[in-house]
Amino acid sequence: MVKLQQLVDYCDQLLDVGSYQDYCPNGLQVEGRAEVRRIITGVSASQALLDAAVVHEGDLILVHHGYFWKGEAQTLRGMRKQRIKTLLVNDLSLLAYHLPLDGHAELGNNAQLARRWGIQVEGRFGAGPAGGIAMFGRLAQALSASELAAQLSANLGREALLIEGGEHPIRRVGWCSGAAQDYLEQAAGRGLDAFISGEVSERTVHTARELGVHYIGAGHHATERYGVAALGAHLAEVFSIENQFLDLDNPV
């Protein structure tokens, strides 16, 4: 086992949470039992993940998408009440890291995507420390837009949405997991051939076509599975505790 506070302190320092301005609190959001022997890891702290954590006898739930987002209702009623009740009744801790987990140079979502996709990272951009949470790099070989979209679909197990920004091949590409479609203009400013994120907005289609940059929406959930899984596995190794990643289906 490991003391809860020891594990939280380690994660906060590892992910450099103090350097990020985020839309939610990063770190321990709900405090449970004082010792942790088993972590249940998932992308989002949905009721389904909480219930699964109870079944699997977890002590701590580690997620990318936790609670208490800016702009949300501050009252605990209905769905929010049930989620918090599940945590408190079962003495479960909720540990959540949003932007710090996107941006970490090794365990982060975007670093993990680069590893999965075999892209040589050249630099970073967008918001956040160390140059930003988004990354850009070079493909091992030039691909057409349709070829890259097909590769991403196969790699992530999710049909990617391709918005073509011309007929040019893709050699240099930028990416940022989740809802980072608005980084497309920054990608164009860097002379990148394509940009990949999780979601697509109506305006993204026009922006890609008018700027001449291919855009690929590869799925919010699909692009954010790997950072939290890597962090959970890292903690299990460091502290000699159990970790179980639960990839609950989400088509978005």
C-alpha cells in the first residue's frame, strides 16, 4: 500500500500542476481512505466508472476528466449528487489531471499519441508551460490525407473524420488530444500540412479549407485514453500497487 497523500504529492509534482491554468481543479478532488492498494483508471469519472471501481474493489479512481468544471452548477443534485454519494459511501478517492496530463512530455496524452503513431516530435505549441500542450513533428514518410486518416482509424479503433485542406501530401503534422480543434490556425501558422485533434466544430471545416491545412478529428475519448493509462501504470510500478485501466466505451 501507499499513503494517499504521498501518492497525490508525487503526481502533483510529476505533472507540474502549479504551472497550468485550467478549467477544473487538478489533483485530489474527493478524499477517500488514507491508504491505496488498488487504482482504477479511466478517461472520465462517469457513474459507470465509479460503479466499476466499487465492483473491482478500488481505493482510488484516477481520471483525465474529473469534476468541478468552471461554469458548471455548484449544487450537488441529481446526477452530481449520485456520483459524489458513490465516492463518499464507498470511501473512494477521486484523483483527476486535465491539462497537466495532456502536456506531460512522457506520460501525457500527446506524447503517448506520438509514440503510438511513430511521429518524431520536433516541438510544441498552444497553451501551457514548456511551449504548450500541443505537439508537432514529422512523419516517417509522406502520406496522403486519406492514408493518414486510415492509419489513425486503424490505430485508435475509431473512424476518423477527415476534412481535406487541399491535395498536398502530409509530411509535417501537429496534434493535440481532446477538444483542441481551435489550434488549427496555429498549426497553419507553423506551416504544418495537417492537424489532428479529438473533435471537430462546424467552423473547423471552413478554417481547414480556407487555410489549406488537412484536419482530422480522431475522437475525444479515443485520443485521451493513453495518458491516464500510462500514468496509472507508472504509479503501479513506482509504488508497487495494483492498477487496472477500464476503457469504457464512448463513441465521441
